[in-house]
Amino acid sequence: MLLRYFYDESLAQASYLVGCVKTGEALVIDPARDVEPYLVAAERAGLRITQVTETHIHADFVSGLRELAARTGATMYVSDMGDVAWKYAFAGEPNVIPVREGDRWMVGNVRVEVVHTPGHTPEHIAFMITDTAAADEPIGVFTGDFLFVGDVGRPDLLEAAAGVVGSKEQGARRQFHSVQRFKALPDYLQIWPGHGAGSACGKALGAIPSTTLGYEKRFNPAFRFTDEGEFVQWLLEGQPEPPKYFAQMKRVNKAGPALLSSLKQPQRLTPAHMRDVLAAGGQVFDLRYRPDFARAHLRGAISTPASSPSFSTYVGWFVDYRRPVYLILPDVEQLDAILKALRAIGVDDVAGYVGPEAIGDAAEALPVISARQLAERLPKNGLVVLDVRNKAEYDALHIRGAKHIPLGYLPDRLAEVPRDRDVVVTCATGYRSCVAASLLRSAGFDNVTSMPDGMETWARLLPTERSH
């Protein structure tokens, strides 16, 4: 048996290749949309990808299930454990095999057994792996978004992101029973999760790539509960705000994503054309670095600097999937990498782009203020501090009197931002404050200033408090 691990830092997403060296067959589990890494790894190992599967209908990225099957001819194995609302729309295609609890199949000498682990989603399954050439008992489990290092998958995404009212408590109770079931499994089992630290699919994921079930039984808080009600309360408390694009990902992955070969390439636009796009209310994201945006930008463009590995997540908060997207690039040589990141969250309709030279004479500067300057101005009447971090960050520590609106919810709460008083936007590092300030300016707020200094700087200078 051969095992290869793949990790996308921008999405904190893990996927795996399991191969049988003797027969040359391989299975890929939870593939990302960019399937090149799997193809390269299989070729180097002398394997052919004959099968592909995933643990559930993903909400945080576009699945590579169909993409990989199209490139290799692999058979797709998909969960048949959800109710009618959570069945794969393409499950009836010839190369798709729906699987249920207890089903088994072979990848050469490697046995794969399906274990239903509902909670994160109703259809969620895990894969118990046995290397039959060396043992007659399992070596480990690919747990997807059920069990992580130090955490379990959140059960509230269907309600928080997809609008399925009342589903989060039901999901939490299912998650409790899935955890109780795993308590009875052997401690030696290796656990290979679908995400790591930074993923919004849980609230406290560990950063190491794998663990053992015995370790999780001893140190994962989810395994300490014996009372269902207490577990439900613990699990639902403190979950981070899910990006809005999660609902779109559920729809896309359920229906089956478009193949990358069918997508159109964006056109390089002239600066005048990009200004016309903005004047017409087009959807434009400026991916240049924060200082460059602050010095000069085109009004109406939203700053989501590609310098952050997770910049696509911020695009996902604000993108309207029904409309074409336009990009202002830090360097046109980065186009392919940026398109790959955007297509990973289903931003497929990128109609055009320009390089940094397009800013030109029509540019405006973004007002900025240092933490020290803010400390001097804060006691004066009329200044509003807008904190756009998530709730857990805000509750832990914030500027006294600051108004809190998480960044992703800002477009829906513009009416809460005053237009007749100076507004200073703050966050943990300055990244989100720049994004928020650009968003507000694109909505017509001329009274907004961004503070590029982060939490550590302003916490030393300004009055702070904790939420109780």
C-alpha cells in the first residue's frame, strides 16, 4: 500500500492518494479541482488512477471528483446516505457508483469500507482502509470533515450558509452519535482528516496533518462528552462565520462542477475598458498589494490582495456568481495562479483583467491612519471605530466602544455604518480593514479610513476590553 498526502494551504484542505504497488491501481480521496498534483504523483509512483471518491458534498471548495474522472476514466464512488435533498445529481451516470454504510470495494489489495458518519452533513461518510496484503484489520480511516486533529466538523453549515433552518441542532446530535461510535474503535487506527488549521469547517482544528484515534480519544474535547445535550451546546458555541460562497459550493458540487476545459479564458482589457466596467457597476477585484492599493486605486474596485494565501476566501465573501468578474492584477504573470485559486471556489466567469499599469491618472488614494494617530484622535467626539474581525476575535479583545460588523456581513449591514461621522476600520493585521474600507468606498462612503496596524500595535496604545 502506498499513501500520498496533498494539502492546499489557501483552503486548509487535505486530499489523499491510496495506491496498490502490486497492481498499479490508485484511489484519490476528496480531490481538489486542480487535479494535476494527483496525476503527477501517480505517474511518478508508476500508478494509474482507477477510482476517485469523496467523503461528502463539499461546501468550501469545488470538488475535483468529476474533473479527475474525466481526465483518467476513473470510476467515481459517491455517498448514497443522504436524504433526497443531499443526493448527487449525477449519481446515475455510467461511471458513478453510489455507496452506503458497510459497502466495500478493492483498490488492488487495499480494501475500502464505507462508514456513515453523519453530523457535519447528512450524507457524510468515512473510509476505513485495510492493506489486505499485510493485515486482516484496518490501518486507518479517512475521516473527511467528520473528525479532525483536535476537533470535529461543524454541523451548522447547512443552516448558516445554505439556509436549511433547524438543521444545526439535528446535525450536532448526529455528530454526537458518530463520535460515540468511534469511541468503540481501536486506538491504533490512524486518522487522516480532510482539513487542517484555518479551515472554516471547524472551530479549533489542529495544524498537524494526521493523528491516531487513541490520541483523539484522550485529547480531543469532542470525545470527553457522554451527555448528548452538553455535547450539542459545546459544538454549536463559538463556530466561526462561514463564508457566503459555501452555499454556492454545495449547489455546484451536488449538481456536478463544470469541467475546466469548458471554461473561457479571460480577455486582457485596456485601462479605458476597465474604467468603463467600473462606471457601469461591474464586479472588479483589485488583487494588488495593500500599500499599492492605498497609494492609488480605481474607485469601485474591492481590494483583496493576492499576497494572502487565502485571498480567494475574501473574494468568496463578496462575489456575485451570477455576474462576470474582472480583475486588477499585481502582475499579469500571476494570472494562471490567480485563476486556479478563484476556480477552486467556483469563480469561473472571469471575463477580463488588467495589469497594475491600468490604474493611471484616474486613481484615488485610500486614507490610512496609524494606531498612534488613532490613539490621539479616539478621545475626541464623533469618531467611529469599526472592527471587522470575526466574533471570537472581537469577544477576546477589542477597542473600547468599537462597533463590530464581521467583514463578510458588511455588505448586508451598510445601513449600520454612519455616513456623517469619520469611520476608522480596524482588524487583526490590516488586511481585512483594507478590504472593508475598499468595500465601503465602492458603496459611496467618503468618510472611511483604514488602519493598517494590527492587533498587537493598537492593543498597546488604545483602551481595550473583552466581551462578557
